[in-house]
Amino acid sequence: MFRPAHEFPTKTTPKTDPRRTSHSQIPTTSTPFPRRLASSPPSRLASTSRPAMEEDFARAVEDGLKLSKRLVHPGGGPSPRPAAGMNRAAATDLSSLMPAAPMAYAVVVDPGAVDSPDVPSYQPHVYGRLDPPALIPLQMREVDLRVDCAAGCAVAEVTMRVRWWVHCITGSRDCHCRVVVPMGEQGSILGAEVTVGKRSYKTHVIDVEDQSTVKITKTESGGLSRRQFFSMTIPQVGGGENIFATIRWSQRLLYDNGQFSIDIPFQFPQYVNPLPKVFMKREKIELTVNTGVSKEVLLQGSSHPLKEKSRQGEKLHFLHEAVVENWSNQDFTFAYSVYSGDLSGGILVQPSTLRDYDDRDMFCIFLLPGNNKKRKVFRKAAVFIIDTSGSMQGKPLENVKNAMSTALSELVQGDYFNIITFNDELHSFSSCLEQVNDNMIEKAKEWMNANFIAEGGTDIMHPLSEAMALLSNSHDALPQIFLVTDGSVEDERNICHSVKAQLTDRGYKSPRISTFGLGSYCNHYFLRMLASISKGHYDAAFDTGSIEGRMLQWFHKASSTIVTNISIDATNNIQEFEVSPFLVNFSLLLT
């Protein structure tokens, strides 16, 4: 039903002010992952827990905070000080400098431009240029958060309106400003609109296949820097100007043990707060929940005090509005449950709007499993495919092995399994599916200790074909393939076409392929597509410390299917329609 926006490039379109754009050096095109299968760079998950790109960003922010000490604000007060421990020699954890809420930064190349736009500090002039540039976090003057949760689609649409003030550049100078948006679980940018003075910028979806009128520039000016972050650069913003931004993104509405929850990045650092005696801060949060069913809704908790404003049928509306001394220092979280003793569900209909990229109407059918504890999930016939290429050496492979040991221990009597490792060669734990028992699980763990050795390259199609052959006789259990890899491969498009053809030939007996990617340079788009066409689940870990936990969550989600082989006969009278993903997957809310 939803097309992730990061599968389309987005172009920032300015209504220009000729006095400023003639000197623009940084293009404003944002280029997230294209809607085509593209190979990733050869480098993969590093053994360190913080990718180099993230560390470079944090170092630039650290330099910017040091530069901001030159500032003097109205009333003669100094700039708000960053947290203790900012000395580069002593700082060992830079994660606190990564944005935990939408942020804007002044991109400073000339340190001599750093000064208060209202009250000059008359500090000694600084000569030279910064390479790479420093990033000074801009002070925030307004924030308005709106969250619309649709339980039936398991998606929340987030809209945040923000006003930043370029408080760190003297009034006679300008600089580029970078907006960075962290997004929650499986976040996908939907759009951004930015206004500075008489200029405005906005993103819009373009088609990769038709680039005749649009030039897509380098991704340094914007795009998805990692799965969680979207960034865009606004050129030549004058000192003392206000940046008004409206940012929209979607993210997963989580479901676990009968409870829905949402976690929105809303944690602002102390140094973005304007001086309290100069500026009053008003915080506003609106939350709308569309449960999709007429069942009793039980509120489980919220991070911020919410007042229920209305309850109309399946929709609940909450509001939080208050004058605060400091902006929120915690993420916005909300959880609720829908009481149901058995399976229930509904249908959501969404007509197209004038500005939709796709002008077709959409509908979504969803099911809630209820709290019937006696219901049993399907017996599983699982084949685990593990990448043991050279880039997996060290902590990544060790954490994967630990997660695999736990996952094997959670298989139950009646399940079947096998393990395949692949690099330039393929190795199997057994020549057939083995029935789960304590003795066989111990043998599998011993085999992993002996055969999980990182070396060689990556060849995904061969182990996929081998796994499908093993599952041709799945003993009337639900056939599943779990693929874990950290790399990119060649010919991804043909792999997807080949897998799709094999799944179609097998019909309802086709296996579900769940994929898990490791690291920032893995081809996550390919893994997402592979999971989508086979009704599987996709997830990823971007640092070694989160591999084991996220892999287990992924395994639990993919292993708890209650309903399968659902058919829809209401489409017989529709001349043209498209089901997304390729095969109907209703396990989203059933796991």
C-alpha cells in the first residue's frame, strides 16, 4: 500500500532570490536511494560500532560547538554551553552529538563569520578556512509535532513544523545550512518544505527512468545518509534569518503481544534552547489514532502528558500544549492495545489526492490476532543462509553466531531446519532438513563453531537455489528462508526476477524469504525487495552492537505467522489493480 519515499530521489526546488543564488556552491538536490536495484560500494560493516561517516559528522558538530563559544547573546550572556567532556582528547563517545530529533546546522567554512547577528562580540578575527567545515547546531524557536497512527496499516505519519534561528553568523555574512531528520523504525521521508525569507524549497518525487529534465546531483547535498537519517542543504542563509521547515515522514507502528507502540525522535540537546529570558518556548504535540476497529482501546502509556480531546468511533485525538523552560529531552512514545478475544479486522480506503505521485485509489485489509492464547502458530521448516565472506570477520560474525544459537534453541518439536554458509563456496549443515530435537540442535551449534569462518567473496543466488531445493519437501510445515548478509552482489535485478519466477511456480508452497542486512554499505534495497516478493520480513543492523538483538527480533517477527494463503475475491469486478507487495502478506500484524 505504501511506497517508501526513500526508494525515489527527491529534488529540492527553490523559488530563488537572484541576490543570493548567483553565489550558490552547494546544490540543493536530495538524492536518496533510487527506485532501481543498485550495487553498493565494496566496503561493508566495520568492526567498530560507529561508522566513519557518523564519526565525521559528530566531529564536525564538536568543532561547531567549540566555535559557538565566541558568541554573545542579547543581555550580554554567553552562548549555552555544550555538555561536559567536549575536549577532543577526552571525548570517547560521540554518539551524543548525533541528532536525536530534527536539527539544523550552520555549515561554517570561514570561522571569521561566526558571531552574534544582533550583538557583535568584537572578538579577535580568525584567519583561515575549515576543511571539512564545522557544523554549529542552530537554536530552535518553535516546534509543533503531529502524529497520525493507522493501526490497520501499521504505519504512523509524522509531521513536524520547526523554526530555527541562524544565531551564530554575523548579520553581514551568510552560510549554507543543513537540515538533518532522524526517523524511527523503518522511517521513510515523505517530503520537506523549507522557507527562508522570500525563498522556499521543497522536495518532490521524480521518476528515475525519466531524468531528461532533472539533473540529479551528488548526494553530498542531501539524501539518506543512513537508514535513520534524511538530510538536505539550504544554500546561503543570512545571519539572523529564520528557517521555517515542515518535514513529513512515515515509520512503522510497532506491534508486540497485543500492544501497539510508536517512538518518535523528539530529544533535543540543551544547546538548541534560546535564552529563556529572551524567548518563550511553547511545545505542542497532536496525536490521532485510527484503530480501524470498533473494539475497546486501552491506553498503555505516553512519554509526554496527553489530554484526550475527542473520541469519534474508531478515531481518538490527543493534545499536549504547554510553555516549557527547555525543549523536550526525551523521545515521544505512545502505546495502546485493542481488546479482542479472537481474530478481528477491517478495511481502510484512501482515495487519491491532486498531488499524489500515483493517482489510483488504495485500500488496505488488516487483521488483528486477538489474545487467544490457545491458538498455535504454524510448524516451521527453516533454512538459515549465513554470509561468511571475508568482510564478516570478527565481531559481526560472532554476533550472528550468538543470535543463531538462540534462534535454534527457540525452535520447537515438530519444526525442521538446516543451515547453509556461503562465500565463494557453499557449505551445509546437512544434506536434508533435520527434525528439531535437543541432540540435533547441539550438533548444529558445534557445526557453526567449526564452520563460521570469514573468508572469500559473496554469491547469494547459489545458496538461495539450494535452500529452495531443500524446502521442496517441507513436511507440511511453513517453509521459510532466513538470509543474513553484509554485502552487495552483482546482478541483483535478475536474482529478484529468478526468485519471483520460482515462487510463482511453487504457488502456495513457496517459501517466505526473510532478509537481514548488516552495515551501512549493504544493498538494503535489494534485501527489502527480496523479502517483499516472497512475503518475508526485512530488517537490518547498522552497527555490531545491535546485531544480536535485532536479529532475534527479526526472527521472532518472521516466525509467528498465524494466517497464510489469504485470497481476495472482491477484485473480480475491478478491471485494473495492483497488489503490493507482489504476494499478499498479512503477517505484518499477525506476528
